[in-house]
Amino acid sequence: MKINKYILLGLTQSTLTHIFLLSVALTCLFPIFWMVRCAFMTNETVFVDKALIPHVLNFGNFAVAWTKGNFGMYFLNSVIYTAGVVSGLVLIASLAAFAFSRLKFPGKDFIFYMFVAAMMIPLPGSFVALVVLMNKLHLINTRAGYILCMINVGLAMSILLLKTFFDRIPRDLDDAARIDGCGRLGIWWHVALPLARPAIAVIVVFNSLIVWNEYILATLLLSEPQLMPLQRGLMVFQGANSTDYPVLMAGLTMAALPVILIYMVMQKHIVKVLASGEVAV
Amino acid sequence: MLARARAAVVAQGNLTSFLFVLPALVIFAVFYVYPFLNMVFLSFHEWRGIGPLHFIGLQNYQEIVGDRLWWNSMAHAGYITLIALTFQNALAFGLALACDREIRMKRFYRLVFFIPPVLSEVVVGLMGNWILNPGLQNGQHIGLLNHLLYSSGFPQLVNNWLGDPRTALTTIAIVHSWKGFGWGFIMLLVGLQTIDKQLYEAARVDGASAWKAFVHITVPMMLPVILVVMILTILGSMQVFVLILSMVNEGLVNHTDVPATYILTSMIGNGRFGYACAQAVIFGVILVGVSFIMKRMSDWVKRI
């Protein structure tokens, strides 16, 4: 009898736990499902039809969003910015991190701690100063200006991450490469970079998410529609007269889906960094 | 002769080494250090973005001290932060505790709880805006939330959630918590998994109840992680603003503005760059102060 009681207790406990976890999981997923669902509706039904699977399905919203809503252009811009920032970042940060880890030059420690400090100090409202700067440099409404600003956003964190990784690579490998005739640049390219692939993966994933999701600098620095990324485009579309909700939902889905897919594929890397507490977005 | 040649080689080597850091250093100097210094410099001036600078000393700072709307926006951010610290973190901790055991679908939960944090604030804000839509069409509620409230027998709860000054800020705070709890969840779960399970075993043998084990083992062991999560929650919640821009846009400004939106208004809306810079400096000092105090607390906790 006593054993039965314990089994019963354990069962209720695990059932309650699952109910709790499942209900939270449902609140996470349902709004996203609702967004995708509404992307397949028509302007007439979207306000009134509340069935889980809409009675009238409309597959044309994505095409309308892509062409007439300009989301195709915005999407392409987002891809350009993300690729530009991430490749620039990996190149610049890995060169610097390699120097901090392996090379000697005057002022090394001072410069390194400046980057560390930059990561610790929150700079709210830094967008004001950036707008002033970009105006001065005539980089307002240029792709290069926005990409440089966003490289700066991820720079300190990427250098720190790569430096700790480079520090763990045995020096014997450097010596072996040197005997084979590699210079400093050769060691960076042939030894350090290939071995740092896990750290680079983390940097790529994280900064892709940051750039893809960035809104405020894109708004302040890019006012020409041809240059706007997706997040900005969504707000422009939403702000324009009477919103076409199914098309807006299609646009939102386009902005959200790549991010969710990348996250699902790279989940292991993301969780690892989060757990280390080294990154805060 | 030899010494001088060696010195020349070393110097040249230093120079090449320095070239490795140069691109990072230039970007950092131009896009971080200079704007930072320039922001402090501009905060002592009256400037409209173009034209001449007028040095006015501490007048901008004096104005902030007496600016009721500024402190109002600070209070709004504080309110959102308070809800994030309590509701959001309690939820994250509860979920982490529930997942820290042999349980089925653990990986599914871990995967799902972190989906909202990877979405952008614009996507979450516009999605929330649509679900919270207050409108009516042919006697039907357009927004999903109002529809669900109405059809499940709570028509008296139907509300214009983002348009009603009494509920707007709380609604924003809850959406913010929805987007953010996954962060705390993951960090707390990893923290829980580092606790040696034998401690619980020993406590159980000694006759301690589950509650006692929680209070005397889990909480003290987790305090450092909890403090880190709290610091990140405070910094993240005080600075939330794109979410607010995308949820309420221009409406209800005096009920939902936060320091960051206020700085934006000072700069773009009123064209007062100097004042906006002074606000940014004050806000930065407050945030650094808060995180410094929290850091001190976590060092103190680690020592005992």
C-alpha cells in the first residue's frame, strides 16, 4: 500500500510538472503559429475568422509581400548587411585576437583592457553620438557606414572570445608552422583560424542574429528605402496608412523564420555560450 | 652595430605585429571611443545638430534634474524592470527547476523556451500588437486575446490593452518578459546542473524535506548565478525600447516612454542634441552604478 502511495505521488508530481512546462511551451509557440496562420488569410477573413485552420486559405500574401510590399528588397539588404558584418567581424577580430594572444608589441595590455572595459560598460543612447559621427563622415545612407557601425557592436565580445580560444592552442603548433616557413600571417591563417572553428561558429551565429534583428541604427542611419533592412521595412509597412494585415504577417514570418531555423540548427553552440555567461545581448 | 641591427629588427617586428590589431583599433577608436567622448563633450552644449555650438556648462544637467517627464520615463523603465525581475525571473527559475531532473521531452522544452529570445523586438512587438488588437468587426473581436476572453466567458475583461493608460505599461512589461525569460531559464538550468546531486541525497538521508533542501542547498549554491541573471535582467529591461516603439508607436507617449525613447525624442523630435547627450550620460552613469552595486553584491555572496 505504501509503495503505491509513493508511485501515485510521483505520478501526480510529474504530471503537474509536465502541465506547467507544456502550458509555457504553448504560450511560446502559439503566437508564432498565429502569425504564420494569419499570413495565409485574406483581408476579408483575417478580422473575423478565428478557426485554427482558416476556412479560406490564401497563398498569395508572400508573393505580394515580396514584390509590392518591397520585402524582397528589404530581405536582400538584410542578407547583405548580415554577411558583410559577420565576415568583416571574423576577419578583424581574429587578427586582433591572434595578436593579443601570440605577438608582442608596445601598448598591448593597455589596448586589450580597453576592449574588455568596452564590453563591461553599458552605453545606452550611444545612437545619438553615432548619428553625429556618421553625419560628419558623410556615411549616412551608405551600406558601408551601417556595416562598420555594426562591426563595432560585436567587436569587443568577438575579440575576447577568440583570444581565450587562441590561448588554449599549444605553442608547439606555432613552432612547427614556423619551421615549415610560415610567418605570423601564415600561422594565423593555417594554424589559429582552422583550430578556432568552434569559436568562429559561435561568433557567426550570434552576430548574425544581432545584425538581422537590429532596428534602431538601421532607422537612424538609413532613410532611403533601397537601403533598408527587414526590421526597418516591417515598421515602414506597418506605419503606412491602413495596414494590410495578412501581408504584414507574411513579412513578419519572413523576418522570423530564418532566425528560428538558424537557432534550431545551431542550438548547441548558442546554449554553450549563454551558459558561460560571457555574452549579454 | 649588431645591437642596433637587432633593435631595428625588433622594431620592425613590433610594427608588423601592431598591424594585426590596427583594423580593430581604428574601428574601436572611431565608432566607440570618439562617439563616447564626443557625447560627453556635447552634453555641455546647446546644439541643434547643425550650426554653431553654444557652451552652456552644466545647464543641460540642471534641466534633467527638474525634468518631470525624464524621471517619469525612468520610473516606467523601473516598473518594467521590476516585473521582469520578479515575474519573469520567477518563471525562469520555476521552469529551470522543473527541467533539472530526469524528465521526458527535456530537450524539446529547452529548444522551445529559447525561441522568443531569438526573435527581434520588432517582430515580437508587431505580433503582440496584432494579437492585442482592440478593434471590433461585425461584432467580433479582431484581436486574439480579446476574442479568447470574450468567448471563454470573461467579456468584462475585454480591454484596449495598449491604448488604456492603466494597462499599457504592464502589457508591455509582460510581452517583454515573454520575450526574455528564456535567457534566465537557460542560465539557471546550467547553474542547477552543476550542483552535486549527492548533496540532495545526503539531505534526504538526514530527513530534510524537499523544501528544506531547496532553501539550504539550492538557493545558496545558486546565488552567484541568480545575481548574474539579475544584473543582465536589469541592464536589458532598463534599456528596452524598440519593443515599445513597435507596440505603441506614437500613441500614449506619456504613459509608456522610457529613457531611451525620451532620448530619441529629444534628439529627433525636438532636435536638441546636447540635451539628448546629457540624458544619455546620466542614464549610462545610473546603469553603470547599478551594475557596480550588483557586482559588489555578487562578490560579497561568493566570499561567504
